[in-house]
Amino acid sequence: MINILYGIIPFALGIAISPVPIITVILSLFSTRAKWNGPAFILGWALGILVVCIPVLIFTDNAKVATVTNPTTFASVIRILLGAFLIFSALGQWKKSHKKGEDVSIPKWLQRIHTVSPFKVFGVGFFFADLTNPKNTALTIAGTLPIANSGFPMQIKVLLIILFIMTSSVGIAIPVIYYLVGGQSAKNVLNGWKSWLISHNNIVMAIMFLVFGIIVLSQGIRGLIL
């Protein structure tokens, strides 16, 4: 079980640290329906991760990707491809962060997120989680593979998926919980978080892409060699 947790928690934390979704959920809290928008975003986010976990879990289980310590060639190749993708994406993010004179801002439609209904915020959370976020999709697949490879009964795998999703949601849950507890006084702090994330988004993403790309790539190579 320790090996499984070691194999999924780092990737879940990688998903949790997602600057643009965190900025989005903070912006959704600057509305008269903040107490509904925040939880709606979290729920949409969790379901967005789940829809990627399920096919990975079913497909790899049916393909009999057997164990964590002895993964098949299939699992190792998938990890190598995911790792290479993340490292390549890191280079792209790093180049963006070093473009001089570039105005750091957020899309106009995102600036209006505080004006939309909780249902639409739910939709934004759903699509931002994985479906429009290649980094999170890659990390979700990488984090679900050890669960599928665990050999545990499906009931245990489901509990592990729930743990993975809960951990992946920490980054967006913290601002929401802080707002619900701190109320209006928390807005100044959240606004500071938002400004910092906007200014450092590309650098944060580049570092995360690189770190997790190396981890996933090394796992895949080790699986082919051993």
C-alpha cells in the first residue's frame, strides 16, 4: 500500500498545483454567489478528473497491466510518452516566461467568471480539471496507472481513486474553504494570491512540467530495463 501511495500522491499534488484553475476559482469567489460558486467549481473539478481516471482504470485492468513492481511493456511505454510530453511542455512554458515585454494577463472571458451562474462555474471546473489541461491529463493517467496495476480488489481501487481525486482538489479547495471561513476579510489575501499566480504562472508550470516529466519518464525507462 505504501508503494501505491508513493506512486499516486506526487501526481495528485502536481494536479493540485494548477495556477490557472486556482486563479479561476479565486475569481469565482468575487461574486454575490461565491458560497455557491466555490463548491460548484470543486464538484466540477472532481468529476473532470474522474472521467479520465475511469477509462484508464478499466482499460489497464482489462489489459492485465499486472503489478506496480513489475509493470508490463504497455505501462512503461505509456509512462515514457507521458514523461516526454511533460518535458517538452516544460520547455514551451519556460520560453513563454522569458519573453521580454510580454503583458502578463488573463483572458477577458476568465475575468468575467465572477458574473456567471454556479452551474456554469461547475462546467468550467469540469473542463479545466483535465479535458482542457494536458498537464493534468498526463498526471491523472500517470497517477491512475499504479492503482490499476496494484492487483487490489476493485473496491480498494475505487477508494484509492477517491483519495487521488481528493488530493488533486486541494489546490482549489483551499481558497474556497479559506473564503467560507474568513468571509469578506479573506478577499484581500485571495486577491494577493491571484496576482502572484498570474505573474508567475509560466515559471511555476515550467518547473512542474519538468519535475513530473522526469519522474514519469524515469519510471517508464526503469520498467523497460528491469
